Amino acid sequence: MPVLEHPAYPAATLLRLENLVPCRESQVSMLLSIFGERQQFSFPSIFIYGHTSSGKTYVIQTLLNTLQLPHVFVNCVEYFTSRLLLEEILIQLQSCSSETEQTSPVPCDTFNDFVRLFKQAVASRELQDQTLYIVLDRAEQLREMEANILPAFLRLQELTDRNVTVILLSEIVWELFRPTTGCFEPFTLYFPDYSIGHLQKILSQNHPPEYSADFYAAYINILLGVFYMVCRDLKELQHLAVLNFSKYCEPVVRGEANERDTRKLWKNIEPHLKKAMQTVYLREISSSQWERLQRDDGEPGQLKGLSAHTHVELPYYSKFLLIAAYLASYNPVRTDKRFFLKHHGKIRKTNFMKKHEKTSNHLLGPKPFPLDRLLAILYSIVDNRIAPTANIFSQITSLVTLQLLAIVGHNDQLDGPRYKCAVSLDFIRAVAR
């Protein structure tokens, strides 16, 4: 039973569209209802938002291309000024119309010029008889342009008196866009994150032809079982699936197991997935380097790179500052006297400490700490006496810039800055050695 139905489009086209956008049928159905038939006026502006890799750009492009609707697609990061953005829209409009001659781009300095040139560009019969869609991807960049750009795009249909709909794609909510002076409110549509079932269905569609669909689906199930808690990014998961599939197939290729020996296949790939956990999002190494690592059974830390943890070189006191920050983040304040004073006296274990002593602070994550506590721990772990000079404070700033420390709260708070350690235990062990 087909999910997508619309009287203006052939059933075969809608069925093909449904197969191209799995798990986004409800959003596509809503968009089809808003678009209406080709010659009908659609809503003046549509705001689509959702987290990264939730399918916003892909769904809109697939929908417009499959239904062959005239459209202009512009990435606001590439065309980062109003002039570049407006001229690119006009250039793409010329290619949409077969009647318009391909001329050199006309300078477009203001939105008034854009409205005049836009009317000329859509004067052809084929663009007048149907809705034209202008898609602005990464639309949050519009907030960095002139104040009139966003309100003007929202009511472009009214300004030009043409059948045009502006679609804004963004990762942030509309409330962060809305100008203080007021503007035309767009129709908002939310794209939720893919659930684990959706990711399983989408990733399983890319199975290699030489293996069965059930075999690849079992591999995707294992992959999501490992990575779903730390990574929901569809593109990243697709990259990981392609990268590690050859290792999963090794026992089958060697004849040591068949496609149903899930236990043997899992034991073979488990150590490699643990290695891959270290490079999720960071992309410390390229795909070719990772494949070489898998062949050589090496560790990711053996590769030299900008962010290879074991090869970070820091100044002398910066290392101690980082160690002190780690101790301040993962040790409770009440233990400082016990750990860092020689004559701390006898410390009695309270019921609270007995109750929580089995809970690892590493599972709870780093806690923020004030600057004076960081310096106090630093003075206690460094052998020679050091003075709180500008050199020490500049090294703290450098650690924040390198993202080894994270500053918590606002810079203008009265009680001094608070920090959090942003590195792992393995990193600190390497620095301490």
C-alpha cells in the first residue's frame, strides 16, 4: 500500500519518491500537501529545521528533482554575502528557463535590484505557469547578512507578485531567527532525528550484491549496537559501515565461518570496532590509513597527526596544568586535603562516602572547578616552587584554545572563571609518563 498519494503526480513517480526517502514519508506527505498542484500558489515561505544528518537537504532535493519542479538551490555558506547570494539565485534562474538567453550576471547590490531582475528572469511562460521554489540551505547564515534580507525572502511572493516559494533549511529553531522588528511567519516543519530502527532500515539498503540482505542487516545491527549511544549521525554511520565491513566478512572469506555464525563474526570484528570508537567524529585518520591499520593490526595512536593523542607536545608547566585540571575535574573537592596535604590528619569515612565509593567518577564525566583550585593543585604536584606569573595564566588560555580545557559559564561572571578538563584518562597517562 503506497504511503504517498497526490492527484497531481503519477502514482509511479510517487512510488519511486517513496523508495528514495525511507523513514521520511510523513514529512514528504506534508510537503506535498503544502506544495499543491504545479500551477497553484503555495505557501510563501517554509522553514524546515532539525539536527544535522536528519535528511532535510536530501529530502528536499530528492522531492524537487523527482517531481521535476523548477527550483533554485543555494548553500548560504558558499555564498556568504547578500550580493553573492542574490546573484547566484539569478544565475540559476537563467538556466531554469529555456526562453531566457544566457547572459553575463548582472550586478545586484540591493534587494530592490533583485526584485526587478527576478521579475525579468521569471517572465518566461514555463516559470509563470507553475510554482518556483528557492531553497536556501544553511539558512542560519542569513542572520549575518543585512537586516532586511531575511524578512524580504520570507515575503518574496508578495514583493514580486509571482508564484514563488522560499524554503529555508536550518539546524536551529525559528525562535533564534525571528527579527525583533517582526516579519512574516513561515510555515515551520520539524525533521526529527532518525531512530535506531530507521537507521537500521536505511543502512541495510546499501548491502553489497555479493552478500545476502540478512547478512548485511546483521552486520548493521552489530554496528549500531556499538555506536548508537555515541553517534546518531547518519553520514558518519554510513562511513563506519563501509569502512569496517571488510573486516566483518574476513571469517566468511577464509571459510572459517558461514553467514549465520554470528558469534564468530562478532568476536572477529569486536576489537576493530573498539579501535574505530576512538576516531568517531574526529576523523584523526583517513580511510586509507584506517584500512592500512586494520591490515597491520596497529593502534590509532601509532599514527602521527595533528590530533593523535600520544604525539601532542606541550610546554613543561602546561603538562602539569593539564594533570592538575584532570585531578580537579574527577576528584571531589572534599578529597583535596587528603590527597595534596602532607599532614592532613585522620579522615573518617562518612556514610555518604561509603555509599558512593563504588561509583566511578569517570562514568559521571568531568566536573567544573574554579581557577584557584586548579592553581592550588598545581602548586602541590610540582616539585619546585613556582609563582603565579602571567606565563602560567597564558598557558591556561592556550590549553583552552587547544580545546584541552573547556571554560564553563560566561567570561563576565564575578566569582572568576571555571574550567573543565576535556581530555581522556589515556591522554593524561601519556602526558604523565
